[in-house]
Amino acid sequence: MLTKQMQEALNRQVQIEAQSSQVYLAMASWAEIQPGIDNVTAFFYRHSDEERMHMLKLIHFINERGGFAVVPSLEQPTLTYPSIKHAFKELLNHEVMVSESINNLVDIALQEKDYATHNFLQWYVAEQIEEESLARTLNDKLEMIGDEKSGLYLFDQDILNVSVEGESTNM
Ligand code: OFO
């Protein structure tokens, strides 16, 4: 059974994962109307789906442990970006924020000696390591490319090999 504090903290994470999905969905929609970055667009759409999956996993866990998962209202995400580089920078910043939030949840689980929740959260801890590392790699690549159009073309080809979950990344 979840304590009130743990339940509220997990519900805040539901909101964060749902908001993440919105943020990446908005990036995908913006990318889709930019010329020549179809694979970047697909990457953002996939990433948005992953975040929804992260949210659902939390919802099921909260409800299965005797709590009540609250479906949150969401904020309007940023709709447009000055460049692809800006969008990926925002993606990295966002993932760093999510990692901090997961760490905070782990702290609460430990304080409460809630080892079941602690164990459940380990999946998110591992996931955040993957996501942050992927976001950093992509940012480093964009940094090297600068504003070259040919570089962006290659970046778009390269991102085809990237899995959001990091299962088959060649980058
Ligand atoms: Fe849910 O991992 Fe990204 O935000």
C-alpha cells in the first residue's frame, strides 16, 4: 500500500511524463513542417510515444498498489524552435529535469522504506541514464555539424539508427 506522500509524489511524476510526451509531440509537429528532416520528425513522434508509455506504467503501478492515479491537465508546450539544435538542447534540458525528479522519488521511497516502489523506480533510473546519454550524443553531433545543410542531412540519416530506448543505437 502506498503512503499518501508516496502516492502524491508518483502522481506528480505521472504529470511530468505526460507533459514530456506533449513537449516531444510539439517538437514532432514542428519538425514535420521543416524540410528534409523526416527521420528527426519520426524520432520525436517515437519519443513522445515512449513518454506516454512511461506515464501509463506509473498509472498502473499506483492503481495496483492501492492508490489512485490522477490523469493530469497539461501545459501548452513550446510550439516552435529557432533551429533543430535548439529543439535538441531543450530535449536534453528536459531529460535532466526528469532525472532529478526520478531521483527525488527514489529518495522518498527510501525514506519511507517502501522497497516495492524503490524496486519499481529502478527501471526509470536506468531509462534516464539511457535517455540523457542519447540526448547528449545527439547534441554533441549537432554541435559538430554547426549550421551546415549537408551535415543536417547526414544527422537526419544517422538518427534512423537510434532507438529512443537505446536498444539499438549506433550513434
Ligand atoms: Fe520519461 O523519460 Fe524522458 O522524459
